[in-house]
Amino acid sequence: VVVCGGFAQGLTVLCRALRSLGVSVVAMEDPWVPAHRSAASATPLTVVSVPVDGEGMRVDALATRSPGAAFVTPAHQCMLGMAMTPGRRAALLRWAADAGAILVEDDYDGEFRYDRQPVGALQGLDPERVIYAGTASKTLAPGLRLAWLVVPPQLADAVVEAKRLTDGLSGALDQLTLADFIESGGFDRHIRRMRLRYMRRRDLLVAALAERAPALRPSGIAAGLHVILSLPSHGPTEDEAVAHAARRGVALLGLGPFFADRDNHVPGLVVGYGTPPEHGFETALRSLVDVLGELWPV
Ligand SMILES: Cc1ncc(COP(=O)(O)O)c(C=O)c1O
């Protein structure tokens, strides 16, 4: 296990390690976090973006681009929110085995799962080929900058060397504090408490949308801290909705910036519900649905 300063650093470390192992092209899901795509592009690797469909990353499109590694979010696609289906997982692992490629499983919010049994890690299906990446950013705080990479033994030296070249070592005090929190059972209790709290927020959000802006169908709601609202074909465009909300003092986020390829772009809004403090959540929710109700009236 290699501890890093957030997944953001883990990504750069992995790109350096992959380069040292002879990889020159890496694939990333489209959509994905633009900052992560840029961070990978700033390394000597070429980044290719691969579209997703309702089952996850499209393995047929991946295969045509012949990357040496692929970054995926199988538990909760970032941003669209679906879980990768068992069939797609099997196809992805088959592709990786045939191509001699490495998979990086970015499990950024796997602890918050509401409606279904936990989705097993891809890494468990092929631990020799899949690097698992976890982070404390959603469970505790993004400001902690603590993430971990579970690396197959044959890749460990390259990843440790890349981490050493990047910043030597992540802070021991933060790691020891987190280890103590886990061992004491406090972390587990915190996750259980927060899971209930976030599930209640998610339920309030879904109910308020159904009442005030039923044309907007939330998806990706089974896990994580955000939902996606796909835009109906009638009414304002994504940009118009974001601009209107900004004029009303509500910061809406469109899906557009998350797509590398405009052809893959499905218009939608990203609504995160983790950030407001508990006492401010219902007020924030009211402001949101007031604006959405103006844009897509019942
Ligand atoms: C897809 C994805 N991966 C990983 C992370 C976590 O990144 P970090 O650990 O650098 O905060 C996030 C955070 O929002 C994310 O959206």
C-alpha cells in the first residue's frame, strides 16, 4: 500500500510509474474530473478519453485506442453515477489480460452506498492487474490530502520509486492519526452516521425535485454525494440554466466541463449534496428547487 497526498497525487505518481514501466498511452473515462485529466496530461503520457455508456467504460472503444493502462470508476462512474455492470467488468478484465494492460480502480466514494449491497472491488477479481485507489476526501475531508494505492507486487517498486521522486513520503502524523481512528472503531461509526445523514439529504433532494421540477430526472442516486439531473429536450440548455441560476445567486454545475469530447456530452446538471452544513441544508435545497422550478415549471 502506497499512501499519497490525495488521489490527485496518486494519479501523478501512477503516471510516472507507468511511464517508467514503458507505458506511453493511458485511457480515462469520459466524463471524468477535468483536473485529473489535466494532471495526467501534464506527465509524459498521452491521455485518451474513452466514452462510457449505461454499463460503464466502453471496452470496444477502449480496445481501438490500445492504451497500456486505463483509469476507471467502476463503483460509481464519475460523473454519471452508474455502477459498472458485471458483464462490463468481465470484458474490461479480459481486455486488460489480453492487452497486458494495467487497470486503475478509482474508488473515490465507495463508502457511501445507499440502495444496494456494496459493489465488490474490481481489484478483488484480478489483484495482479488492478491497482485500487481509495481516498479520505469524501469520508473525512478533502483538505486532509490522504489517499492510498493498493499495488500488485510486481508494480510496487516502480510506484514506490515514483512516490519517492515526487515528495519522498506522505506525512506520518496524519497517517498514524487515521490508523488510530480506524483501529478504535471511530472511523466505522463515523461512516455509518454519515451514510444515514447523506441518505436523508439524498431522499429530501429527490422528493423536492419530484415535486418542484419533475421534468428533471435524477440519476446515479444509489451512491456517493452527488446526483445527475439529465436535461429534457424542451426548455433551457445546460449553459442557459447555469447562467440563470447564477443570476439568482445559485451556483449550478453543468456536466459539460467534465467531458473531454463534446460528441460524448449529454446535457445535465451535477448536484452535490455533501457540502452544506447540516443546519443549512434545507435552506440550500429550497433555493435550488426554487431556481429549477423556474427553469422547468411543473
Ligand atoms: C473521480 C474522483 N476521484 C478521486 C477523488 C478524490 O481526489 P483527492 O483524493 O485528490 O481529493 C475525487 C474527488 O472528488 C473524484 O471525484
